[in-house]
Amino acid sequence: MNRAPRVRYAQHVFAPLMGWDNDRVRQALERHEAGDFRESADLAEALLTDERLDGALQQRIDGLLALPLSFEASTETGNTEAAELAQRKAAEVWWRFCPEPVLRDVLKWLIMLGVAVVQLNWTEERGQWLPLLEVWHPQDLWFDGHEITYRVGTPTEQIALGADPYKWAIFASGSQTPWMNGAVRRVAMYYLAKQQMFTDWTHYSEVYGHPTRVGKYPAALDESDETARERDAYQDALVNAGKSPVIMLPVDIDSDGKAAAGWDYELVQADGASAVEVFERGIRYCDSAAAMAILRQTLTMEPAPIGSHALGKVHNAVRHEGKRADTEGLATTGHYEVLRPWALFNYGDERLAPWPKWDTRTPEEREAQAEAEVLEARRRADVAKAEAEAKRATADASKAQAAAEAEAVKLRAESLGTLADALTKLATGSWGERIDVEALFKDLGVPLRSPAE
């Protein structure tokens, strides 16, 4: 029996970096596209501080985790009994070594970066080897293009995952460069644009959100120090009346050309409604684009428009097909990277590993399938009933035929007996000289009695 690896590698303790600007985002994306995830992992953590991005991601993950999970027995081996045993055992222990929080983190990095790496920490429980999954944070993950393998960094060394069999599982959303499918490449600039628009909107509100109070005083007060103090006191009174800015203007004449006689002030309000609409539309666009990148549709993250019933069907179909693709990828990696080593260490044959299968059918599909199964069961019952009735009818017909044949044989025997008696008497009478009775009896197959009988 093969033995599972017992070594366990320690990860660094990470603190995501904040304060992203255009240059840092571009640099992180350039390195990500080269297969280096150490900065794009930080960027992904920053992106998920946005409530819309995080909400879209959690909606996609929750939709997958809520699906019913079952296991299909392997068909790679002729040992059906052992394959069914492995299937039942896998269903019992799967959530022990791959609980929901671990699967949630796997999906998070798989969606955001296109790659998720899991360390298999093998432990023996109740006589069985279990691979307890530990998600490796991508801040210490990169792809070595020279050796064509993923590498992780620990506090003491760098490890090539390809050189350590049965120790690592790599979930990927593609075959050659799966990280190019990571959502971080599509949503980073929308996130950055949204943050900048929020900042601009805040500054705009700071300028245009408060009216300016314009205080007016007689221009002659500037000629006297004593009266100037009255002007300053009036200005202080206006400043302390609220947070809006204050401007003091001397007034010599009014709009009619007459001298201004006293103290006064007015509110000057800026008109910025159109600019506010620009910020709102820009932020809505960024939210919609980010949701599209993660959910593959936008309707479930936005208010329903008029006539959205048919549109909702289309969006749900798109999301449903994406869900199927996600679960197929999870099932394939879970089978080859996790369950095959588990079957090898516990049953000595990795071909016994079952296949995890998430039920991605919609409620309508489940209902239609249930109706089809009911109709099929009824059809089979009707066929079985008809076959039973046909067999019974055949048996009755055979029985009736046998009875009829027996009755016919009986009647024939009785008739032949009567004929035999008549011919015997005829043979002993006067007609016997004219008829060859014995020849007649032989042709008819009738036994001839002797006169003594």
C-alpha cells in the first residue's frame, strides 16, 4: 500500500497592500499576465473591498455551493464492487477534507485570478488517509516559464509543485495560460475609475454643495478703523453661522444706481446638477461592467427594467451555462488531483476514484425530468401489465386448446369403439361375405375383435 506524503509547508502571513493608482494597477496586471500573481493577489483583495464586486463574486460562489453534490462510481476498472465502495466512502468524507470555507476560497481565487493552488495535508483518521485541503494564498505563487511548472514560496524555500506528487492540487480555468481568464484583468480598471469618480464627486460636492454667503457693507467703513472693526465683527458673525464660505463685498451703489444705505447679505448657489449626473452614470457603468465580468450577466445585480421577464430568461440561461462550466472544472480537478490519490492510498488503485458531480439542473429541468420519469414508470407499468395479460391469455388459450383436443380424442375414441362394435357384428353377419372387413378395419385403424370376445 502506498503511503501519503506527511510534510506540510507553512505560508507567510499576509497583509494586503492598499492605495492603488494607475501605475501600480498596470504594473500588477503586467506581471499577472506574465504568470506572476504576487501583486495581482493584493490587487484582487483591494478590488473586493468594493461592495458591488464582492457582492457579484459571492453571488456566483453561493450559487455553486448551493448545488446538490453526489458521486458517480468509476467505470475505469472492472471491479464494480470496489468502485461502489469507494463511491460511498467518498460521499462520507468529502466535506471532511474539502469543507465549504475551503471550497469558497478555491472559487474566489479561481474566479479572480484564474488559478487556485491547494496544499494536500495528508492525515490518518480511523484507519483512512484523508487529504485535508489548505488553500495557498497567491501572494506567494507564480508560474515558472523555464521549467513549465508553478512555484510557491515558503518562509524558507521555493517549491516546484510538479516535483512534489500527491502534495498539491491546481485548479485552473484553462489549459495553457489560465490566469489570462482571471476576472482581475477585466475589472481592475473599472474599480480604479470608480474610485477616482468617487473622489472627484466628493471634491465637486465640497465646492458646489455649499452656497456662498456674500455679506455687504457700506464702502465708507473702510475709511475708519473704528467702523472697520464693525465690518469685521459682521463678517465673523456670518462665518460662525454655518460651514458655507463667506465673501465680504463693499457696496457703493445698488443695481438702480442708488447708494446702498446699510448692511446686507445674500446666498450664491452654484448649479452643478448636470455634473452630478455624469458621476452617477459613470459609477453605474463601472458597476455594471464589473458585474458582467464576474457573473457573465448584469440583470441580477441591477433593478429590473420594464419588460425584463424575457430578458431575465436570457440572463439566467447565460448564468446557468456558466455555472455548469464552473462545476465541470471543479469536478475534473477534484477527481484527478484529490480523489485519485485518495483512492490510491486507501484502496491501492487510483482507478477506483469516483467523480464528484454537482447537480446544475434548473427547477424547470428537474420538474420536467421528474414528470418524464413518472411517465416512463407508467409506461413500463402499462407494458408489464399488457405483457402479463398477454401471457395469461396465451396460457388460457393453451389450456382451452388442450381441453378441446382431449375432448376430441375422447369423442373419437368413443366413436371408433362404437364403429368397431358395429363392424364386428357386420363381419359376423350375412354382409361379411361381400365386404373385406379386416382390410376396412386396417384402413380405418380400428381394432377388430375376435368372435370369442
